Amino acid sequence: MRDVVLVSGVRTPVGRYLGALREVEAYDLAARVLDEAVRRAGIEPAQVDEVVLGQAYQNGEYVNIARMALLKAGWPESIPGITLDRRCCTGLDVVRYGALLIRSGAARVVVAGGVESMSNAEFYLPGHIKWGVGGREGMPRGHGDLSIWGLPFYDRIQRARVMSQPQERYGVLPSMMSWAEVAARQEGISRNDCDAWAVESHRKACAAWAEGRFRAELVPVEVRAPKGPPVVVDRDETPREDTTVEKLARLKPVLGGVCTAGNSSSENDGAAAVVLMDSRTALEWGLRPMARVLACAVAACDPRRTYEAVPTAVNRALDQVGLHLEAMDLIEVQEAFAAQVLADLKQMGIGPERYDRVNVNGSGISLGHPIACTGVRVLVTLCHEMRRRGVRYGLEAICGGGGLGIAAVFENLENPEE
């Protein structure tokens, strides 16, 4: 099978929920990173065989956003696009999908990316209200006052967390946080452990910005201003320099356990993209790849214990290439919740003495979690950091709603240490 390499990777800043990027449509965010990714790769859009984008919160305004985004970017109409959703795992799954297309010979060049505008996630009415207008379960038929129709009205973000698994089999999981609390109880993770991890996440993200580590991977986004010229957003909005354990300790647990708004990831806006191709094509075109895609594996488990899918996916990915966890120079475990990260690290046998290679520039708690964008955003950051440090192997792992997990191994191709 063909060797798959990553030639370029970029991301937008991550915007706060209803923050600086709230007025930017998801397809415009995606178009921005598509254009910049191919520009930095040194190729033309016409050389791309397919675009694979992830979006977890698709809706009536965002229909097959991969196709919409490439057309918004002015790319040739001959390029097909497909949109994937594996919840939080989506951003790595698009890379997996693109790599499979290349390895099988179905494509030579694939742009894989993820985008989310959680600020624009819709409120919606379920389709069954169309059954005689009133709908099912005793709702009145025909025309009349909305107040007597009994119409359900859902926030897609909140509703998706409940509907990621069947209620009759698993009960109602009110949020992803419910299985993070299970992780804390099962693995003996304390509230103080979670708050300390969250503080360190913010510290690392703020240090990365202060030292300019994110500049090379970032593409700014122009946002219309009510008056005057556009505002340029060129920095992540969520890292907080003033975060302390004492401040976090004052926050009330959401479900009565260890998880709070301060030690959990947030809802965000953002986009990221990478250019993938087979190594022979990169050589023919005189391009210098950043990294090689060595392996990618998915796993699944009981949705009430979603965190357990991460170690399984990691072991499967490592087995694909015959490597051990000790060989991973940098490790990214997406921070959906501090309790989940700490539980995953414990299950993988990674103790505090090795935390210095985990999430070295922060993660979801500090940098935010624009769901389908996250996996690609983390990969872009990981590849740039591997190159900056001159290390060889990087591992990325993410858990996802509904009991899902994904992990991938990458090899730095820019002067790694032997």
C-alpha cells in the first residue's frame, strides 16, 4: 500500500462560544483553512482529488459542508467533497479516511479538515411535528395556536449528547460529563486532581502563546465590524492566564461530583485542515512533507464508560506499527474533561513523571473544543511541535460521545532525532 504523508497543516484561532467568530459561518471558516492549507503545501486546488471535512453539528444551514466550503473557496467544481461525523473523534477520522483513500489508490491528494461553529448550532423542531402538524403522542392535529400544539424545541448541542446512545438500553445520559464522573469514581480521581490538571492546561497554552509557538500554524480570520474595517482575529480566545486552583475550587460541580465548568472543555468555533498525499507524489512534485501517517485505529465501548475507548484505540494503533507507548515522544490526549484525561493516562500506565510529554501546549480545557475541528487542530499543533522539538513520534487520541475512541501515530519527517 502507498505511504501517506502530511504536507501542510493550518488552523484558525479557536473562538469562544458566542465570541469573536460567532458571525462567521462554518463554511467560511472551512474555506479559509482549505485555501491556506494548499497554499502552504505549494500546490493548486486543482491538484486535489477530494476534500474530506468533519462537522458534528450539521444542520439545515450546513449541508455537506465539505462540498459547500470548497465551492465557497472558489475551487474547481470537479472536486468532490464528503462530510463525516464520529462526534469528538471526527477530526482524526477525516485523516484516517483520507489516508485510506490514498493507500488504496483511490486518490493521490486529499485535503482533510474539521470545522465547527457551535455558536451557530441550531435550535430545532423534530420532524415528527409534520404528522398532521401536531405530531405524535397525543398532540392535536390541524391548525391552531402554537401554545396548544405542545411542540418540542431542542438545542442541537445539548440534545445530541442525550441522543448519542439509545435511552432504552443505557438510560438517559444528561451530558458527556456523566461518564467523566464514572471515570473519576472508577479510577480514584479527586476534584483537586482535576483542578490541578486544568490549571496546568491553561498555563501551558498561555506559555505557548507567549513564546510564539502557535504562530506558524495559525491563519487569522477577518470578521466584519459594525463600523469601520474588519476585525482580525489571530489568537485563541479561551486560555486564561489568571486561572488558579483556588479559583477553580470555588466552582460548583455540575453533576455533584468532580467535574466543573473550570476543569472541563468548552463549546467553541474553529476550523483546521491538512494536506495528505502519497509520498511518491510528494517526491515527484518536489514537496517536503511534515509527517508520515503511520497508523490510525478506532475503538468502541459502553457509552456510560466512554473514556475506556481511548486506551483500546491507542493499543490498536501502536500494534499496527509495532511500536510501544514508551517510543512516543509527544502524546496528545484530548481534554474533554480533566477526569477523563487522568483516567485514560492511568489506564495507559502514564504516571506524573511522564506528564511532561502530554498535551505540552494545552488542550481542550484551555484551548477549547470545537468538536469536529478538534482532532485536526490537535494534529496541526502536534506536527508543528514535533518539528520544533526535532522528535520522531507523536501520538494523538480522542474519546467521543456514544462510547467511541480513536488514536493515530505520526512520524516527524523534518530532521527527527535518530
